[in-house]
Amino acid sequence: MSNENLTLTRRRFGGLIGAAAGAAALGPLAAPALAQGFPGRPVTLIVPFAPGGSTDLVARLVAAKMGEMLGQQVIVDNRGGAGGNLGAGTVAKAEPDGYTILMGTVATHALNPALYKKISYNAETDFAPISLLVNVPNVLTVNPNFGAKTVQELIDMAKKDPGKYSYASSGNGSPLHLSGELFKKMAGIDLIHIPYKGSGPALVDVIAGQVPIQFDNMPSSTEHIKAGRLRALGVTTAKRVPTFPDLPAIGETLPGYDTYSWNALFAPKGTPPEAIAKLNEVAVKAVNDPTVKAKLSDFSAVIVGSTPDELATLVKSELAKWAPIVKDSGAQID
């Protein structure tokens, strides 16, 4: 090899070593660059419950609008199982690149960590919060033939005859079951919990008079309340809801009582900040889009659209709130 060719080879080899060394040195700093031009392909939104429920409905409305704004499809992928743990755990272990996100709920990020003795993720540390999208109120209803017409009358009846009355929910450890347990604790009463496999079967029995009382999601009870098949005593949120302005909040009788279902977006821990910022921006715009907002309002959803920090604060406070309620309920699952 000539001296000239040898010199060129050495220069090229040295250049490659320098480039490799530079890339290695920049390794930890280069991760956020993954988000530049984000998203460059479709985003998968995992819903940790079966299709058809309120969480799935919120996800599909928001995903469609986010996709329009991002210029890439947001694909809803239902991964039901273990009360939401399966889908949440899948996202916690996903590549933290912004292309796999979770529609989290009060179940996945507040109840399940206390409810399940074994869980595959940490609700606080394994996720990067994106935005709290909506709050969905629950409602306390009774059969129209039941004696109580107000929350206070129900409390008075239960105090007079402890253990005489029962209430239905969509299942052991569900947000609705625990809404009932919090109500019992704050009111100082004894009601017998009757768990069902979903709100539908519970509604059938309450309407038929087999069980007198129920805690349910507002969306599934709304039409029955309007038709007179159920009597609503109060919403579970701190304030009244616009769709039923004459229906008192339970907190008007039990100050401080405030429970609701919520839907929020999370990404895996370590997702680049630029991706989180972009997803937050379009998520907040999506829930505030007039068309989306109107559809969400049909089932009394309260639009939020929070910052990531606000969502992180909510998760922390919800975990602290529900852990003792779950423990007292005896609903823990092995």
C-alpha cells in the first residue's frame, strides 16, 4: 500500500473512531431526539378494559381527534384482564418512545395497587403522566318504591336498622363498590354489599326491586333515571353535574364525600419530554374540541385536560385516599 493510501486509510479509520466515540458520549443526551418530528408513525392507545364501556368510549372519541391533530392514526387497542392490570402492565413495560400509551383510570392507578397483593407495575414510578382527560361521576340510586327520597333519609333508615339494607355494585373492588364503602364509612352506617358481574346485571335487579340501592356510573344509569325506573339520590362528585342540575351532590349531606371515575393518558417511564409535551398538547385540545366535548357531556363527563404534573399529583392523592378504604372493605385479591 502506498504512503498516500495508508494516510487516507488512517484518516478514515480515525474519523470512524471519533464519530463512534462522539455518539457514545452523547448516548444519554440523544434519547430526547427520538421525539423530533414526533410522531412519525401511528400511536397505539391501550385501553385496559373490554370494548363498550365508558373508558373505551372516551378513548375512541379522544383518539380519533388526536389522530387528526397529529397527522398519524391513534389506534385503540383493548387489552382487558385482571381489572385493568394487564393493559397497564403492558404499557409500563413498553418501549418509552411515545408510540405506546395507556388510557389509565382510577382502577389502574388508584384502586388496583391496594386491591391486588401482586401487581406488575408501580402506578407512581413506572409511568410518565400525560394528561387527566375527564372525570365521570358516579350516582347513588334506589328503586322507586324504596322509602328514602334523599341521601339523609337513606342514612336515617340505615342507622335505625343496621345491616337491614343492601346495595349493588358492578363487582368486588370496583370503583362503585368502593364508592359505597366510603359512603358507609363517612355516614357511620352498615349496608350489605351485593357484588355483580358488571353494572348491567346490577341495574336489572335494582330496577326489579331485588336490591334496593346501587352505586353506578352515571352513563349507564342516566336513561333509567330519566325514565323513572330509578330514583337518583345524589351524585358522588363534590359538585352537582350540569346534566342533572337539580340532583344534589352526596357531599351536600356528607361534607368531603367526593368519588368519581376518571380517564387519563400515561406513557411508559422514560418517554422523551418532547413526546410527552406533544401528546399533552393534542390531548388537551382533543377533549376541548366542541364536537368531542358535546359527546362527552352527553354522559355527564366533566372535561379537565390537565398538565402532566397535575396528573401526577392526582395519582399520588388518589392512592393515599383509596388504600385505607380498600383495606377496610376486605376486598383485597391475591
